[in-house]
Amino acid sequence: MRKIAVIASREYQAAVRTKTFVIGLLMMPVMMLASIVLQWLFRDLVDTEDKRFAVVDNSGRSELVQLLVQKVDEYNQTKIFDAAGKQVKPRYVVETPAGQPDADAVSQQRFELSERIRKGRLLGFLEILSATTSPTGDKEALGITLRYQTNRPTYMDFAAFAERLFAEHVRTSIVQGTGLTAAQTQALLQPVKLEAKGLSRRDDATGKIVDAPDSSRFASLIVPAALMMLMFMVVLLSATPLMQSVVEEKMQRIAEVLLGSVRPFELMMGKLIGMTGVSLTISAVYLGGGLWAAHQFGMSDAFAPDLLAWFVLFQALAALMFGSLFIAVGAACTDMKETQNLLWPIMILVALPIFLMGGVLREPNTPMVRGLSFFPFATPTLMIARLSIPPGLPWWEPILGVLLVLATTVACVYAAGRIFRVGILLQGKGARPLEILRWIFRG
């Protein structure tokens, strides 16, 4: 036991007492903050070159094309300049092909316009396919169908502009002649406002009832997502260097010297415990920063002490479980290239909860999510996410999850120890999957 503690202490200190460790801890939040700042700085950095579009009337309602052209002119005169008179948005240039093609010529027209787009003469073209009229036949549009074609599907500003314009035109046409005032019409078209709140509570000091803050809904989404990403990131940051160190010690024959003083299992457990300490240190640093930020924005209630305790427990178990798998891969391979083939199934297990993040945040208690949260390799991340989403979980679910992960961790450590004992001295060609299974079950 003393040798394991010595190795664990040495591995921990070798990882945390370096400048690269401190720089790595600082780089992640700095890069995230820098990305936010850069997006804010370049939010108005757009291409102001004229954007040319064709608008085709295939509905027999030429007044709709005229309306669009008129509104585009107003947009170009009032919406593309800032307060200082500098152009900050591109100008829309609209051309309207004369005439309305018959049914047989529509495809030919679309092809010709598509060819102009391919040659860079147009950015896209918009078709007004149909416009239904009111039962009285007064040609007031009750419904409009649009079709937009382009080879730049990421630029949809003009199509969205036309969609908003015709939607407003349809609404205005419907309310005309009803005798409603402008204020009544605006109220009729105004969507219902929904204020999503948490639960009201009674202040312990004053006894007054306190309404739920607006931040409670935001915290219920951002906290579980942040905890899931933190656990995923910490596992990779701590387990990957551990695997690399095992491979390097094999290649440089350092492991042979170490095994002259300690048994293979003691060497592996020392490295594994040291790596777990590194992962908890990284978690403590980022959790501390997260708690400080939550306190500044009034969301400290989202980080309850019991939630933090569960996170530390699941983080330690996840580090031991996945760390044992990574260290087994390192022992079974003779260079870094060979680790890739054996590592990708483990990476899928680590990333599985991240693939399910959207469903977990939306419905954390569906049968599928609940069942997957008891799959040991996904339990730490999914269980901590479900615990952080109000109203939480029954007490038996996280306890059962801990027991399942603990049993899986013991099995993984045992299997890794069997692989490590044989593979740490393996030189030349790396082990194949069948050989690894034979080491586990037969030694």
C-alpha cells in the first residue's frame, strides 16, 4: 500500500507541478471567453457588396412582386446604414423577369436562373408559386407559397425578408374591412407572452414570499449542460496523458526498471490513483470558477451542496473506470499509433452521454434516458445531469448508479491489472483484441 501511495503521489505531483498544467487550466476558460469576445467584436462584420436576386411571379399576382420591390427599395434606403451613415448591410438588387411562363416553361426558367447563379450573376431567385384569394374574390391574399433556390444555403437573409414581408401582408389583408382600429389590429396580431418561472419560496429571514427569478429557468438548462461537459472534458484531460505516459515508459524501457521494485498491479494502481487526483484537481478549479460566476449572476442556488458532492463522487468513479481502460490500452500497445484502433470504442463510451445531451435536458425522466443512466459507462455523466435538473431524482436512483459504477470500476481495474501485468513488458508488435481477452480470463 505504501508503494502505491508513493507512486500515486509522484504521478500527481509530476502532473500538477508543471507550467503546462497551469497553462492548460487557464487556456480553456480564456479560449471560451476569447471566442465570445471575438463573436461580439465581429458581430457587424458583414459583406456589404450588393446582393442580386431574381423574383419570379408564377402565381398571377403581379402586385405581390411590386410590393416586394417597393419594400426592398425602402430597405435599401433606411435599413443598411448605421447612425453615422456608414453602410453596414448589403444592398438588395432585385430583377423581375418579364412575363409569366406557362407550366411547361417553368422548369426551363428555373434551369436558366440556376445557371446564372452558378456563373455568379445572381445569388438566388425567389418564386411566388401561389396566392389564394378570399371567398368574395376581392384578390386579397390569404395564403402565399414561396420557393427560393440558391447555391449558398447559409445565406437566407433575403428569403427571410420576403417571408416576413408577405406574412405581414397576409395578416393585414385579413383584418382589413373588419372595422378594427390600428391598436386592436396590433393586439390581435401580437403573440401571447409567456413568462417561464421556477417555484415561489418563502424567505427564511423575513417570512415573505419571494417570486422565482428569471435566472432560474436559465440555470436549469445551463448547469446540467456545463456539468456534463466538465465531466467529459476532465476525463479526457486526465486519462489521455496517463495512457501516453504508459506507452512512453514501455518504449523507453523505464517500466522494466520500475517493475524491479514494485509489482505490476501496484504500479498501475499508483498511476491510476494519481490520475484520479489530477482529475479532481481540475474539477475543483473549474467548479470554483463556476460557483464564483454563479454567485455573481445570482444563480448560486443551482449549485446545491449535495449536487456538488454527487459530482465529486461520480467524477472520481468515472476517472477510475475510464482511466483503467486507457491504461490498459497503453499497456497493450507498443507505440501511439497502435492505441488508435483500441481507443476508439472507449472514446465512444466516453462521448455517449454528450450525444444524448439534447434529449436529457429536454426530458430527463423518459424511460430511455432513465435506462441509459443505469448503463455504467454513461451513468456518471447522465446521472449528474438528471440530478441537476429540477426537481431532481428519487434518492435510490443515484445510489443505485453509484453501486453499478463502483462494480464496473472494480471489474475494469481488475481487467486492466491483468492486461497491464502482461502487456507492460510487451515489445515489438502490439497485442490483438483476442490476445487481450485471453490475458484477462486466462492470464
